[in-house]
Amino acid sequence: MSATEGSTSFENITYEVKGSTAYITMNRPKVMNALNRKTVEELNAAFHTAKDDATVKGVILTGVGEKAFIAGADIAELSAIDGEQAGEFSERGQETLLFIETLGKPVIAAVNGFALGGGCETAMACTIRIATENARFGQPEVKLGIIPGYGGTQRLPRLVGKGRALQLILTGDLIDAHEAHRIGLVNEVVSAGDLISRCEAILKQIAANAPVAIRYSIDAVNEGVETNIASGLKLEAKYFALAAGTEDRKEGTSAFVQKRAPQFQGR
């Protein structure tokens, strides 16, 4: 096993690095990969590992099996907690998903089935979402007497617009992969057999570019969508200047002039 390849043991997820990609797989098939406290903690730990590993250039997040990416929160656990505990559960999940969203490395959600409630929210925190034909999305929390608690009321309208988001949240309806693609919730729909290979191809394409520029691009977009256009343009100029001051910029422009492939070092 090389220094850049290996696996880390968890109870409810699997974590494996192959080449420059970390593969994080939800592994609770008996409950359709539902999220409980333990799983959220492991997910948080796995993404911290991916962030700290300089050999990892991108992450693919998926679920074991063909039925579910993440079917939502663990209802058995949720039914046993009070309001205060639920608030803590929500905040911890939000912290984990915000960490995923701001990882500074591309994270692709390979949605291989149901992505409901917390599962849909987890997918939305990822940089890119690729779904199989049998994927289903929804925020059905109102059917349980609660509301989305892992960022669904915030990320969904940012992705699909206020009206569509409210319709999905208030009805609790599920939509298929093609409708999710039509409204902008997912980037692409592929066959189940092509799901991981398509995610790998996208990450390979991204990994050929300057790592620092990738990180700054993610930061500029994430911060910019939270503000007005004038403030967003100032953010862009700030990150543009930071990127322009890197060794990678010198290498990238030199390689272009010399008509050769750049050798980025991430600095």
C-alpha cells in the first residue's frame, strides 16, 4: 500500500484513498444509510482527514448499494430526543455540512438512490452533484412535524430558487433525477454503471488545474453568493490577486507561453 493509498476504519462509513481521490461511502444499508449522531461524527472526521491529506485533490461521497445515497435522518433516534437535543443535533449537522461545503477541495456527491431530508441536504453541501437515473430527492420533514435542519431551508432556495424550494419543502414531495436536473439541483444524470467513473473523470479534469486556484474559486463562489454583486466583485478581485501571487500562476502562464503542460505544486 503506497503512502497515497489506503483506508481508514469507521463504523458507519468507509473511507478510502486511491491516487488523489478520497472515497467516502455511507455504509448503513439496513437503514438506507440514514444519518444518526455517530454517522455525522464519522462523516466530519472523514472530511477532516481528506482536508488534511495533501495527496487528496478531491472527494467522492456516495452510499453503499443501489437504493440510497442517504435516506435522511435516523427516525428512531430522532423520535427519542427533545427540542433542545434536536437543536444540538441540527447545529452539529450544519457544522459538518458547512465544513464539506468549504473544504477547499472539490467534493462530488455521487447520488445513487434516495437523497431525502438530511441526505438531500448533504448532497447540496457538496461542490457538484451527479445522480443516477433512479435517484430521488426531497425534503419531506414536514410530514414528520419538523422542518429541514441541516441547511435545507437555506441551500435549496439558493440552488433552485425560492418558489421551487418552498414547494418542495412545504409539500414534502419527492422528485426524480431528471426533474432535479431540470431545476438545477443536480449537475448531471448518468446510468448507475457510469456514476463513479463520471465523478472520477470530473475530478481528474479539475485536478489538472492549479490547486490554489481551485480553492480560491470555491471560496469566491461560496462567499459571493451570500452578498450583493458589488461586494462579490470585490471578493473576486481579492482572490484573483491572491492567486496571481502564487508560484502556480507563474508556472501556469509560463507553461502556456512555452506550449507545455503545467506542473502545478499547489503554492
